[in-house]
Amino acid sequence: MTSQKTTQDPTAKIKRFFASSQHSTPLLVIDLDVIAANFEVIKSGMPAADLFYAVKANPARPVLERLVALGSKFDAASVFEIEDCILAGAKPSDISFGNTIKKPADIERAFKLGVDLFAFDSAGELEKLAKLAPGSKVFCRILTENAGADWPLSRKFGCELDMAVELMEQAHALGLVAYGISFHVGSQQTDPGQWETALSRTAWVFSELKKRSIELAMINLGGGYPAHYRDDVPDFEEYAKAIEASLCKHFSDNRPSLMIEPGRAIAASAGVMQTEVVLVSEKRLDADRRWVFLDVGMFGGLAETMDEAIKYAFRTEKDGSPSGIVAIAGPTCDGMDVLYEQTAYKMPLDLAVGDLVWIDATGAYTATYSAVGFNGFDPLKVHCI
Amino acid sequence: MTSQKTTQDPTAKIKRFFASSQHSTPLLVIDLDVIAANFEVIKSGMPAADLFYAVKANPARPVLERLVALGSKFDAASVFEIEDCILAGAKPSDISFGNTIKKPADIERAFKLGVDLFAFDSAGELEKLAKLAPGSKVFCRILTENAGADWPLSRKFGCELDMAVELMEQAHALGLVAYGISFHVGSQQTDPGQWETALSRTAWVFSELKKRSIELAMINLGGGYPAHYRDDVPDFEEYAKAIEASLCKHFSDNRPSLMIEPGRAIAASAGVMQTEVVLVSEKRLDADRRWVFLDVGMFGGLAETMDEAIKYAFRTEKDGSPSGIVAIAGPTCDGMDVLYEQTAYKMPLDLAVGDLVWIDATGAYTATYSAVGFNGFDPLKVHCI
């Protein structure tokens, strides 16, 4: 799978860029050709599904423009992301307002811009949608398990199945199009089997609503398809196969249309972060490990290292020389700004202040997470090539 | 203690401001008079200590200017914070570069600006300081326990005692002024007794160095003095008393000069955040709790709710009416953006979309933590009055 190979071996284009001249660090570089390659892998791996790129993974304008050119649709988390998509050339009818939590004014604005597809998971949100986006297509997000996900999504989104049935009936009664069901098995989901439970639950909602004469038309399979960081993950085709098997099992007679919302799987492997070693130190005279401090950390774009959840792959300019165990931390005065202390990482013993370190597969959920000015440091800079 | 009373009862000035006109939410308002009152409480509570305000807690220009006018000194986490302090009117000789992890170029720049007081905890950093800030005063940060802290600082900063002794001797040999020892007992430290262990450890380093004919002149007692959030905390005078008792015990004959670095205790209670309810929902038909979604969350300035560490106090415009258990979450599509799910919070049963909610004591570690644009949302706005 393209997205995986590029992770372990950054593209020639990115290598050339970093080699071409001095760059201030930290700097995130995005190779738009990898964005395109990942899009094609997923699109061709699941041709029956409408691909809605999860904008929050990486909303950089050139990324959105490239995806518009490829025919992508877009899953937006806020009205601001909707505006970004439109400015990048997307048709409003190709945008889903996928956040189940929306301010009334933002729903109104999205509807006026031409968006007519909205997520919800509660009676309160349905009331807003009926009033401010009348006649729109709505899909209800259901709760599901997040087992196997490196970045679980907790109980924040979704509702129980019997409630989903009630709400969809209510949506219909309110003049909205009771369009479909969505779920999310958790981000960086390493187990393709997790869609089976969710689809079995979805099928129950479909059949209950059919009994009430409401025919749903769509299943939103969500995101969760993983990127290749330090550890191996299944190829996208394994997810496609597992999902297809579950669809055959639960929807054999009447296949609904499908939406998928990959974000990480499209953007992560397209990005490489160049950072610099600020300090290598030890905590005691007979220390068994060194601490390596980089000029980027948890508040500079690597928020997903929280609880050491996402395990990035690092490269240094001295790779190949003898190495030893390290803890890796960021440059701020905050004790939480430690990337890895429990996970055993190794780096060259001759790593020194000023050496460059590259962090692969940092194209997703990095730049926009970075703090606006914590400890006085600027947010992460991004450059698309 | 002033800082505590204002937390539970926002100042008339803040109330007037919010009542005066419509404001977009979320918005953080800082009452500079509370900054000043908190400064005076701490200054008069420990008159022997030099007060270095921890800029990272809240680096807003008007906050820094007010503190300059009051005669505060400053603890800076980066060269950018040093520049901010100077632009706010601080003398470079009143600024401590308190981060033990500094880029060589940043040390050079700070030294050129006139800063001559630096923290370190490793041989690598000492080399940089000797070369780029020759003759400066340096203090070595030692490891200490963080028991009792709501926001512990882990093992990221500091070194073991025997190493501190070696490093200070080395500092002296390198032509630096071996000035003192620092430690940090953990942020939002609720146990005044925690300074005792740290001071006993500090005394050991002092005496070992004395044997090697190096007389240290200063103890940096760090920060950690708590703010009053939802739960009661000891008054500052209890910290001052406990520290004084430990100083008498360990440094009776030859009292060194003292530095303290309060940040949270000065800035937190000065801030009130005005936010808006985006949605109130339930997850099941027979739910025992509601979910309240605000337009600010973990990525919009409330990062310290991570693991529900800091427990903020909330007020709503309907307080007093019957209330029930709620989970509280932010507006983004990220499942991690949940403020409180385990901690039992209650809010009025008639709380509705669009209602205003105020979060007290949000003046510290909020605005600068906020993400630059996660999910397309703008960073938190701040207004000082």
C-alpha cells in the first residue's frame, strides 16, 4: 500500500526539499502527491463508497485543492472548515457537516452556503436542524465500541440504538430526510473486524425503521483507517474486505449507499516534520537512558503522543551508528510535554545538540493541534510541495 | 486570601464587563486588579523572596505591564517570553531564563539582551551557557517528588543530587557563577509540606558544595502555589509558614537569598471565561445524565482538564434551579475533547442551547494552550480590563 511505503521511506520530493536549503525548525512538509496516491488507494479499494475527506486531519489549502481536483467530497467539523472547502473549490453539495454538535448560527450559515447533509445524535440537534436547515438529509450517529483503536473516541459522540430509531422517526416527522446511520470505530483503528459489530448494530436500526415505514438510504462507515507510524498496520484492502463481508452479511438484499471519512489514512504519510535536537541529557551520573529534547513537542503539534497513544517513527542524521534507549520530550517548561518515556525508543549514542531529526507520517492531526503560543513558541509551520 | 475569594465571586468589574454588552463566545476576561491583588498577597506573604512571575501562566501584555509596575521580576520559558517581558518594560536583569532546555541561538540572544540568570540541569546545557552566556549566574534544577500536585511535572526537569553537585562544580570551573539550586514540587500543589523534602535535598547539595569550597547564594523555591478552582486549597500563608519552618530547619546559620516563581497563583483567579451552551443531549432514552457541550474545550484553552486534572468551577445563568448530573465536553469532533465525564458535575435541568456559562479561575494556562485552528475553530480570545 502506497501510504505505508512512503512512511518508512520519505518521498524523493521531500528529501530534495529538505536537502535543498536551510530551513528553520520545526517545519512540517506535506507532499501533495502522497495525498493523491493515498486518495487513489482508498478510492479504488472501496469504489462503491463516496469518499468524504475528514478535513480536520489536515485542512491546509493546497491539500484541499488537490483533493477537490481528484473529485473528493469533504467531511467538515465546523462551519469554518466548510468555508475552507468552498474556498478550495468544493461544491457545497459535496460537503457533509459531520459534527453532531453545532451552534445554531453555524447550521444556518452552512445551509445558506448550500450544504444539505448533516450529522446529529440528539433531539436537541434535530430541533436545530429542522428549524435552520429544513428539508436537509440527516444521518444519526450511533454509539459503538472503540476496541483496537489507538485514539479511541469515548462516549462523546453517538446515541444508543433505540434512541437512534426514535430520533430518525422524529427527523422524518419534522420534514427532514431521514437519510442514514453513521458510526466511528475509533481513530487509528488497527482491527478491521471492528466494523462488523457496528454494521450489525446499524442493520438493526435499518430494520426497526423499516417496520415504521422509514427506508434509510445510506451508511456512513466513518474513519479510523490507520496510518503506518512505528508499528505495522493492516493494508487498506483488508479493511475494505472485512467491511464488504459484513455488508454482504447484514445488507445482502438491499445495499444502501456508502460514505467513508478517511482523514489520517490520506494525510498522515504525506507529512514529514523536520526538527532539531535542543539538548541531550541524563538525569543521574549512572543513567541507563538519555533524554532527547526536540524543538517540537506535545504543544507544538504532537498532541497525539498524549499517553504515548500514537507512536511516531523518528529518523536522525546519524542513524546506523550505535544507539541507546532514550526518553523523548518537547521544548516547553511543561512537565506534560514528554512524548515518550514508557515506550522504548532508541537513538544514536552520538546524537548531539543541533542535529536534525525527522518525524515521519506527521501529516495528520499535527499542525492544527499546535498551541497558539504556549511558552511563547510559535505554532508549527507547514509547507506543501 | 484575595485570590480565593475572587474565584468564587467574580469581581464587580468582570460582571459589569460581561453585562455591558453582547460578546462573542468563548471569551476570556482578565481583571488586572486581581492580578495586582494576588501579587501583593504573595509578595507580603513571603517578603524575603524575590518574586519572579512565571510568564507562561499568562503572557498577555497588559498582565506583564501591570506586574512590571508593581516591581515584579519574571521567569521566562523561552527567548520569546523574554522579549515580551522587555517590551512590557521589564529590565533584563530582572528576568530569569528558567527553562533548562534552550537552543544555543536563544541563549545567545537572551544574553545579548542583558539576561544573566539561567536555569540548567545537565552537562550539555552547561556547555552552551559557558560558551554563549559567559560569567552568568546559573542555578541547577534538582529532581524532587511531585506528590500532592494536581498537575505533576514528571521527571522531565531536574537531575539527581550527586549530579547537581558535580555540575555546579563544573559550572564554577567553566567561569560561570554557581549561584543556586531550584526545584519544582509540581503545579497546583495542594500540600504545603512538599517543600520540606525538597529543601532538605537542597540543603544536602549546599553542604556538599561547601565541602568543595563553593558557596551557593540562592534557593529557587519554584512555583506550585495553587489557585482555588472547584475544591478548597490552603491559603498562601500556609505555604509561606511551611517553607519558613523548613528554611529555619535546614538553613538556620546562613540563609541564602530566595526566588519564588508563582504563575497560576497570580493569574488564575483573575480570569473568567464566558462560554455558550452548544447542545444539551442524552445518550439513551433512559439516561441518568445529560451531556453539556460548550463552545470551548480541551483544544480551545482548557487543556488542563486532561485526565480531569484541574477541576474548574462553572456558573450558569440558571444557577439555583433544580440541577442534575452532567458530563461536560467541548465542541470539536475529537473524542478526547471531553472536559469531565468521571468527575460528578451538576448543572441546572433547564439549561438550554445558547445559555451562557462562566468558567471561573481560568486566567492561567488557558489562552496560550489553545490550538491554532483545530477543527477550524479560532484560538481563544482574551480581553484584559
